[in-house]
Amino acid sequence: MANPWQVVRGNRGKKVAGQTATRVRKRNPSPLEPAWTPPPARYGIGVHHNVAIRASDGTVLRADIHYPTVPETGAPAPGPFPVLLSITPYGKKAPPPAAQIGGGATPYLIRRGYIEVMADVRGTGASGGSFEMLGAVQVQDGVDLVNWAATLPNSNGRVGMFGISYLAINQLLTAAAVGPDSPLKAIFPVMAGNDFYRDVVTMGGVPHMRTVRAYGAVYSLLNVVNPVLEFAKRGTHERPRAGGLAAVRQRGRDQRQYFKTMIGDATAGGDTAFDGPFWDTMRASDVLPDIAKNKVAVFLIGGWHDAFQRGAPLNYTALQNAYTGRPPNAPMEPGQPLSDRVQLMMGPWYHVSDMDGLHVHALQLRWFDRWLKDDTDAAVTGPPIRFQAIGSSKWFQAEDYPFPEATPTRLYLAEGGQLVTEPTAEQTDAVLRYAVRGPVSGRSLEQWTLGMGSFMAAQTGRRIRYDLDNRRLQREALTYTTEEFTETRLIAGPITLTVHATADTTETLWVAHLDDVAPDGASRPLTQGALLGSHRALDPDKTWYLPDGPEGEVLRAHHISTRATAEPVVRGELTRYDLEIFPTAASIAPGHRLRLTLTTYDFPHLVPTQPAREALVAGTYRIRQGGDAPSRLLIPLAEPAAFTQDE
């Protein structure tokens, strides 16, 4: 079905979810229920630059305050208004592309009666102190800023938080730390992680250090750019110069050393290559129940191609469970009570995206009007999950995750590269030899560069080829393909690949890609997962098991990945590996097939530690097909009609 949202030209420079879009789409304000009309813009905009805020430990943080004004006079409007807070490490005046994930004000909201505060994370921008990524001190800064924002002139005493990526994770950590009866009443995290170690730093214990290194380089660049922008900004605002050039250079050295130490230790196989204390402060999953205790309303937006695609559904699940008093790491139970304070929206989007023209600011306005202005007309009703599947323009609705509408279906790896619904009685082996590198995985390249290529292409009405065909990845890999689908089906939810195999080395590396194969052979990438063999131990408290399947049948794998639980592979011994393939939602059309591609690399992104690389050299794996221990893929399949749909 054609997308009913029509492109409207001539709207360059408008903001979409913290991103500068070059086009917007004319449509209903959102797919939320019931229909709601945003109020008109009533105010002008004023700004105070680089306002000093003293944190609990005495460090001076800096923020820009954008506030509603009386259009006729330019004077501050009397309000009272709620305050929206963003805390960015990229610089509150950062230029594109950094501005796409955390810079600049949001006129749409300010003109409709919101004060907006954008503060620099300590050790970045114009704020003092030393940078530590999502550390405990930074979380306390968030609490301090919330309490300070609530007391601003013309404030109504209520605070919301919003932003994408780092700013989104910061929201979750702050909302958990503010305590009950805080001024913070609602947040709107876009593309937020659940577990930084498993979502982005590694995949199945295999480090993504090239990605982290590039991320650190962005900080170093912004450390140079942001002070220049702060100084060059015209107007009668304060230009922080404390320490001058020497302080700027020292800050750059501190930031570079922070990332250099982390990356060097992980690459050498040190403690940061494993889950442990270093990553604990960055793990939103551990504190999500406190958000429910604090009664902070949370609207989550995620993307099926996002770097945090794994995290968004888990954040939703944990929050709904917490509001019901269930264990946060458990799967939801179909029909359990739901809180309207937790909503999830997902689509086929990368980290930086125009979200197919979705009017995110209208969603934010509605959410904050409900929880910060007590506008009951803005209340959201209906199922709290809304998602678009890859390959579909429809909105599907659901209540629980994993989706009970989708049936976990086993597809077995069989001789001749087939995926079949019944295991073969005869046992055969497929041979996979370890290779350090191979063809570039296009979707991974786009995913781990935050979707910037796709975003830029979308501004001119194009799509990058990685979204459409990725056959080159299959040249040196094992592939397993289903028969053609005869009816449209949805894959929706968590996916697990269980491999039984022997190896002649003490370490193994498995990378699995799931593709939709069109009748002309084009292979559209859907999702992927990976696992370092020594990290194969499962956490029984966080792994989801199939309730009505054989004992130990894994629905969603969660590996422990600590140094203490890492276990070498035994040469020649049949070993079970349960790969967590990151969740997705995709529409598979009649005549299309599903393909599993199995490799030992995701070049250039996944780079094993030095000790692991030495143990992997020249490895040969024999994968069990059929017999009494068949390798298999467990995927959630559903008829589209099983979900409530909005055209």
C-alpha cells in the first residue's frame, strides 16, 4: 500500500527528534489514539546563553535557556510553563552532524508554552569538570539540573526531559535517580540503550571497538569546535573563558585519554572486554524499576536498524513489569496489567533518521501536555506498543513483549543450504572456516555509523543500497534459505539461533545475518547477531525460555559475559551456542524467502580481543545439521491480521 503521508517541499531547517530535516510530511500529527489536535504556536522565543549552574560538588555547569516570549514585545511570557531539559555531551551549539543527535533548541515546543534548557555534560561544551561517560557523578548532575530547572522564573515547577541517543540514556538514568515526588514527571527517550555493554560496545562478547574509537574521535573534534562556537556566538551573553586555551587543550587530552584507556584495555583482553563494574553505571536495565517507583512517565522511540535496536523493547518490557510488580528482566505475560505511563514506538529506522516524516515533535508535545500540563485531552489510549515493520507502511499495535501474536517457529539448518520446518533424521555436517575479514556488511556499516549515510540520502528522496541488497556478504559464507512464502507474514520479536558444532580451536566466533530474499535474488538485510564461543554461558535469570517447548529452548539469549564465566571451547567436543539475534519486525511478502547467512566476521566492525584472535586462528567448525542435536533458528512468525493495524 502506498504511504498516505505526502511529502511537502520547502520546509528546510525544521527539527525532527533533535535532527535537522530537509523535508517533512503532511499527515495526522501522530498514529496515537485518540486523534488529537496540537495547539497553535502562541509565543515568540528568547534565549539566555551559558547560564551558570553550580552542581552538588561545586562544579559549574553551563546551559542555554530558551523561553517563550510575548510576540508583540519580545518580553518573557509570564507562564507558568513546564521546563524541558536536555543534557548533551555534543555541545549545545554543536554544528551538523553532531546537532542531529543532540544540539539546538526546539521552536515547535517553545512556541507552544515550554521553557527549554539545554545543558552541556560536565567536561564537554562550556561546562566545567572532567568527562566520564554516563558516570555516577553525571547522573547526580542530572538530578541537580532537574531541581534547578523547576525553580526557573515563570516555571510551573514541573520538568520533562527529551533527546536522542546519549541524551536518551541520560534521561533513563536521571529519572531513576531523582527519587519520589521529584519535579521530573515525564521523559521522552529516542533511541535509548538498555545495556551499553551488550547493545553497542560488544555483540555476544565480540568488541565493537572501532565504533567506540570513532565515537571518541567525535568528542575530540567537538572539544575544538564547541569552544569556538561559544565564543563566536553573537549577542550579549557570557562567553566562558575560564582557563582559556590551556583548559580547552587539557579537556581534550582528558577525553582522549578516557577513550584510549578504555579501548586499549578492551583490545588487549582486559577487564573492559568483559561485563563488569566499568559498564555498570551505563546499564539502564539495572535502574528501570526505580523509574516506576518515581512514577515518571516514559515514551520510548526505537528503530529496527538502530544501534540500540535490542534495547528499546527491553526497556519497555522492564518498565511495564516494574509498574506491575513483576521481575524487570522477565518476558511480559500476555494480558498482564499495563500502565499508560509507558509507551513504545518503533519503526525501520537507523539511529539518525527522519523517521519517514513522523512528526516527533507533535508526539512530544502531546506527551508533555498530558503529564506536565494535566491536559487530559492529550492522554494516549489504546495498545501502548506501536510499530512499523521493515517493508510495510502500516502501523501495528500490541500490548505485550515478546508479542503473543507471533508464534515462535523453528527452522532447522539442513543439507544443501535449506531452512526446513522439520529436522532431518540423518545427521550431516557443514564446514565453516574462520576468516578474519570478508566483504563489508552494508547494514552493519550503516548501523554503526549511526545511519548518517541513509539519513543524508533520504533528504534527496533516495535510499542507500545497503537497505535494498546485501548479497555480497554471502560470497564466502554458509547460507540457509527457506522455501518461498505463499502468504504475507510478519517476523516480530526476539530471534535465537542455536548452533551445535565442533571446532579444532579453543575459541569460536559466530556471526549470523537474517535477510529477506526477493524473487529477483536481492537480499534485504533485516537483523543480525554474534557470539564469541567463550562467552556462551547463559544467564538463567535474564534469558527467556520458550514456555511450551523442550526444556532449555531459548527464546531470547542473555549471555553472562564476565571474565569469571568465560570458558574456552573444548577441541572436538560437540558444543551448543545460543546466539542472540537482535529483535526485528519485518514483513515478508509472498514469493519471498528468508535466508540465514553464517560467517565468522562482521567486517570492519566486530574485532575480537588480541587473546581471542590468537585462539581463533585457522579454526575449522563443523556445524551439526539434523540428527539428535540439530542446529536451528527460532523466529516469531505472525499473520499481519493478528495485530491491530492502522493504515
